[in-house]
Amino acid sequence: MKIICSILLFFISSVAFSSELPDSVRQKAVVHFDWKRTGVSFAAGMALRLSIDAILKNNIHEMRPDRSGNNSFPSRHSTWAFGIGTKISYRLGEVSPWWVIASHAGASGVGMQRVMAARHYAGDVMAGAGIGSVTSVLSYKIADWIFGSEHKYSGWRECDNAVFRSLEVATSASFPFKRCVNGCELATALRTTMRFRMPVSERLYVTASGMLSSAPLRVAEAPLKPLNAAAALAGVECHIPFTSCRALAAGIGVEAGANCYLDHKYVEVKRWAPIVAARVQMSVMLTSRLAVGGMLGYDFTSLGIDGAREWLSSVSVGFFSRANF
């Protein structure tokens, strides 16, 4: 439920963000720096994040994976990383979509590090991402309420969500259907995916993806330690535009590849495993070169622990940023 709420928060911030972001092609983007507006939005964002973080951490007592405290939810690092990333995207996304991609990748990397360090669960990071994004957008709305709207043009509804060569960064949480593997308990995994899409027709892409994942693994009475993996996949994706709204489109993709598990502290993990993944996603164009959206996926792979191999399937939910070029 925490992760679903985080995805909803991300979409709320995306809709609010899109209502302010001008089309970088229809009008030349010029970033105007206003000290008063920047100061108000910075102070409002900081106050909102500190307040929400304090309320949740003081009332939701979730033990950290490394058992160092009971204030795991939400991830404060992720809240600030995605908050700063959203501010960068808001200010510079109109100049180039690559600012948004870089901001998303950096913030997602911070969240991944927190799970790999056994400081947080995937749900903590996803919640932090939602809180950080929404509070940043709200801080700009507060500044707009005080000083007036900064952007007068809203052209996202006129942008065609057509087939383009693109690069995509996705952050998602993966829920395994089977959590017990050879006596070890596998928790929800956090994933960061970088996906390149090359069009081959008006409705079809070929895709190549790189994915990092980290999931806390409980071994007997030992403290939770993350099981980390890296995967390389390739496949195809079908693009389905919406005739009722040019900016919206759906996508259905299938990929296959290899999953490489990294060494674990307490158990011997078989390094290589095949992986097959399918996904359904919905995207909205914010400018002619930038899209954001949500995804629902399913994947099938294997995991070998201490000589025993089992086949695992999982469902994932997440959000992404995409730059067309």
C-alpha cells in the first residue's frame, strides 16, 4: 500500500508539473532566475519535507533492515534526492529533457544505495520519492500563488506521443510471489532500469535495457543483508497512442536476457540466471521531447542459494522519465 500511494503521489506531481512546463520546441526556453521566488520555493519545500518526514518517522515505527533503529519509513535521503531532482527538472526541463533524465537517475541512485546499504526497504525509498516530488511541486505552487504564475504557456496537451528514439530511466519496486528460497526470506526489491528504445516502424520499438536491483535477504537469525543483481535485456515494445488525447500513449513490451547476482555475505549464490520480463506502461508527453509515466511489470527468473535453485516470478510497479532524441 505504501508503494502504491507513492506512485500516486508521483503522478499527482507530474500533472501539476505539466501544467507549468512550456513546450521547449514551440517557444524558446529561457530560464529566468528570481531570487525572491527561488527563496520562497526553497523555504516552502524544506518546511514541507521536514514536517512530513518528522510526522511519519515519529508515528510509523518500522525497524531498519540492519536493525539500527525503528525509524526506517520513509527514506529521508530519497525524499531530499527526489525533491532536489524535481526542482532541477522544473527549472531546467524546459531547456533540455536530459536534465530530467540525469536528475531522475541521480535520485534513483541515492535510493538504490540506501537499500544496498541495508538502511531501508524498497517501500521506504518509493515513499521518499513520492514525498520529495510532491513537496517540490507544491513549493513552486506556493511561490506562484505569492508572485503570480511563472509560465504562461501550457502546450503539453498538443504534444504528439509518437514513436521516437529515446532513453528512459525507471524506478520500481518488485514484489516476489514466492518469498522463501531454500530457507531464506526474500523481501521486496528496489530496481533502477535504463532503457534505450529504437523505432523500427510507426508502432514498434526494439529495446535494450540495463537493470540494477537490490532486495533484503534474511538468512536464519542473521541481520538482513541485500541480495544485489545486475541484468541486461533486449526485446520489443508495441506503441499504442490515444486518439482522444495526443499526449497520452500506452506501451506493451517483452524482454529477455541474463541476470547476474552479486556475492552475498551469508550464503553462496549462483551467479548467472536467465530472466524474461513483460510490462505495460502509460506515458504522457510534458514537452515534445520529454515524457513521464507509470508501469506495471512481470518477470520470471531463477535464484540459486547454497546449491538449490528455484524459479521465481514477481510483479513490479514503478514510474519513469523518458527523453526523446
